[in-house]
Amino acid sequence: MNAAGSNLNRPGPPLWLLAELTYKCPLHCVYCSNPVDYTRYGEELSTEDWLRVLREGRALGATQLGFSGGEPLMRADLEILIAEARRLGYYSNLITSGIGLNEKRIAAFKEGGLDHIQLSFQDSTRELNDFLGSTRTFDLKMKVASLIKQYDYPMVLNVVLHRQNIDHVGQLLEMAEQLGAEYVELANTQYYGWALLNRDHLLPSREQLERAERLTNEFRARVGDRMKIYFVVPDYYATRPKACMNGWGSVFLTITADGLALPCHEARMLPGLTFPNVREAGMEWIWYDSPGFNRFRGDSWMREPCRSCPEKTKDFGGCRCQAYLLTGDAANADPVCDLSPDHGVVQRVVALAQHPDAPIAAAVQPLVFRDDRNSRRLSEV
Amino acid sequence: MAELSAASVPRLRRHFRLQWEEAQQAFVLLYPEGMVKLSGSAGEIMKRMDGKISVDGIVANLEGAFPGADLRNDVLEFFEVARERGWIEFE
């Protein structure tokens, strides 16, 4: 690299590339993080487009690659992309509901060099699993779990937690143990997209949360090193914001189904920002030079209380999308922070969630399932 | 799990991959949804692991590459830490 091109403030490489291959999904989860107006977005990238994205991303220094969606198995060219990812030297992760994964495909993935499969469950019971995703998938998922073992993949289970299933944490962990899981992610819902729409049905009470954490810790003590269990707390219960994406444009690069390049998978809904499309721009310009990726890099965009806060290098002011969704301005402090003047917004929502037996929103609006019909309705608003 | 000794043969745990990263000018260890960037000396040690060579062999190899250095304790210490973090196992 020549001296003229070097810059002390130049960010590091995009180590994590997330390929949201499609917005199509056989499930209709009420907490889906996809945009609620996903039906508005244009044509999916072609195989050629994705191969170029993978090559350019790797040349920039990306090492971890996530195939996600929607349901990435809906893409018939996934085998081609996996083989190219391995050839390029990515560590590739398939993030899936498991629906559409049969023995023929998993054998091809193994042959192509896929490194890891993360399988999601909605719940430990068939009834609630199938209700939350609004599809009959529980038995299929159990079959997929045994295929994952059979093909010598590490068993990584992911369950999104919320007030409807968090009381089943004990059973969920037992199910994971029976399936031979090596990693379990118990990830409390983050409130974006469909999850934000359904937040009043999903945010657990403090009592539910504390019980789930206690059961998780007891389970950890019992299984020791055999299983690694991540428990992600809902940030609404924190007093400091999460270090979202490890900082804007610092490590993560998401490419959406229709080719938009984003610093996180939610950022396309931020108003006033334009993000580049990989159909029109190269990945190097996108990462280092595009205005969208530079908008919230560093700390010059910060206002008080972040600007003078000693913790700004730790949490980067939290999540820009959450700041926008809850305060109306993406440049504000994430209101999860109790130093934010808008923290009351979060406190009010949390206060309402303290009644597990009386769903607060029952009278307001029923659960909205993520499907094309609802998406089209929400796109018109 | 076997005790660490000079005759132990270290190898990467299943599902871990070690590779040189040009963009980072470092060896990295990749695993499900994660990455560790290795220091220069950690990279020098780990790149010599092939599932056959013993700790002793690695020390001899390193002392050949870096003459005059007494590396045995550093290497043993590194392997202890690497095992604690779940990166490697011993035969």
C-alpha cells in the first residue's frame, strides 16, 4: 500500500460478511428481523452477483461469512456459493430454520466445504414452535438436527427468546443437550422489524428474565465445558447500550437480497441515508468511501450525552437504528442508556411488561405474523 | 484429556481452522461465528502443528528458525493457554 493511500483513521477490514440471500422464507416468525416492507424490494441478486460479492469481500479481508435470509435454503444456487466461499478461504456459516435441508443438500454442502450450520428452533414444544413460526416445522427440525450430526457438523442451536417461550428455557436446554448441541444461543429478541411491531407480546417481564438466567447458569454448572451456552439479555433491561455491530462500519458488512450494502441488517430503514447497491458499486468503495458507511463512523457525529462520555469508546453510543426507532433521530444516544434524556421511553415499555399474566397488548393488536400479505399491507403505510 | 508433556502431540480441535490473513498480516483461528487474531509468536507456534509433530519437535523446529532463543517454556505456556481456551487438544 502506498503512503498516499494510507490513513490513520482508515477503518479495518470488514471481517464479517453477512449475505442475506433472500427475503423468501417458509416460516412466518413474529419476531423476524427482516424489514416489515420486504415485499417492496426488487429482484434478488443473481448467482454471478453473489460470486462477485464473495470475491470482493474476501479481497477486502472478510473471513467470516454468514449465509442468511429469509431462509437461505430457498436459493437453489447455495451449493455454488458455498463451494466458492471455501475456495476463497472464508469460514462459512449457514444460518437456517432447517426447512429445505435434506440429505442430498447437506452432502453437497459438506463436499463444497461449508464449515458450520446454525439451526433455529422457535420452542422446545411442537405446539409453540409451530405456532410462533406459523408453520409445522418442529418434526422437520428434529430430522435436520440428526442430519447435522450425521455429517459431522458442530451442533449450534439458536432460539430467539421472548415472553411466550422464555419460561421454557429449562426444557430448551435439555432438548439441546439431547440433540448433542455443542453451542446454544439463547438470544432474547431485539426489537426491530416484525419484533418491534409485536413488542408488547414479546418483551418478557423482569421476573421471567431472572428465572431464565438462573436456570441457564444452573445448567451451565451441570454440563461444564461440554456445551457452550450464550445468553443474550434484552437490551431494554440494560442501563448501558450494546456495542452495536462493534461500531458502525467497523467489522460488519451486510448485503441484502436485492443487493443493498449495509453496516447492519436493519440500517436500510434509517431515513436520510443512502446506501450503495453492489449492482452499481464495488465493495472497496462501499466499505471505505461510501457516505452511508461513513455516516456514523468514529465519534464526530455524536451529541451529548455521548460526546463527552468516557464510555463512548466502549459502546459507541449504542444502536443507531434503535435511537431512530425510539427517539426519531438516529444521531441521538441509544435510549437504552440511562444517561439518555429519552431513557423514559424504554422505562415505560419495560414497566408495561411486568404483568406476565395479563398480556398488555391483547386489546391493542393481535400478533402480526411475518408473511407477504402483512408485508404488503405494512408497505402501504 | 491427556496431560501436556514434551511428547504430547497438539492438534486443532474439530471445527477450528488456522489460516494466514493477508489483510491482517497475521495468522487467525476461525471457528463457528468467531475469529481470533494470533500474535506473531502464537502464529509461529501454531503453524507448525500438523497433528503428528510433538511439543518437543515444535520447540526444536522453532529454535532452528530463531537461533539462540530458549523457547521451551514459552511454547509450553502457550499450549496450556490454547488448551484452556478450547483451541487445541493433545494426543
